[in-house]
Amino acid sequence: MNVEIFNGTMQKFGAPDTVICQFQYWSVLLRPAQLTLGALVLVAHEPVQSFSALSSTSFAELQIVTGKIDTALKKAFQYDKLNYLMLMMVDPDVHFHVIPRYAQAREFAGKTFLDAGWPGVPDFSRINETDKEMNQQIIEHLISCWECS
């Protein structure tokens, strides 16, 4: 794992402890506040604060990374929809919140996870409470479903 590329946004979302997979231009992290089961953050490594400022190689890799995210989350948790939200209001580095959406509650490791916003927009005010141990279990499960290379 290349810790030299961890920008402020990655650190805010718990890097290196929350990193699921690192690519050349992007890193995928578990979102510590689990809005829904398997909520992630996809963060660009390039030191830019505008989506349009990313390099063409970063854009090309984005297609590969999103394909791997979609596949891993579907295998891990059988989401119904997948939302990619680029908000960048608080954390300026280019990043997406990747929110799996669920019509019904999901069970994982003895805990029930709800999607409070379904079928509308994700409700960021209603988080599924998890602790570091539960988040580690989610990370390990996602890694077991991941094709990182």
C-alpha cells in the first residue's frame, strides 16, 4: 500500500485502515459512517480539486475501478441500486461517495442495516451505527469479494 498518496480526504475517511483497494489513480475506502451497508468513498490520488482537472489516464482508470466496485458490492451485499455522489462541499479532493441502495433491510454479522432514504435520495442524517470492529468485518468481506488487480 502506497501511503504517500493519502490526501486529506483519504485521511479523513480513515486511510490507511479503511482502504479496500488501491489503484494507480484511485483508492477505494470503506466509509466509516455506514449510510447503508457497504458505503464506500472513491478518492482520486491526483492533487486537484475539480473533477474536470483530472488527467485522461485517471478518467480511463475510473471506468475500470467503478466496474470493480459494482461487481464487488453486488457479490458482497446484493444491492438494488448503486449511487455515486460527488459532493465535495467539505472535503475538496476529488471523490465520490458510493452508496449501495437497498429496498429491504440487509443483515450482516448479526446487525440489521437500513436504507432510510429508499426509494428517494440517500438520507445522510440517518447512519447505521457501526464500530471499528464491525467496519473491519465489512472491509474483510468486501476484500474477499474484490478483484483488485
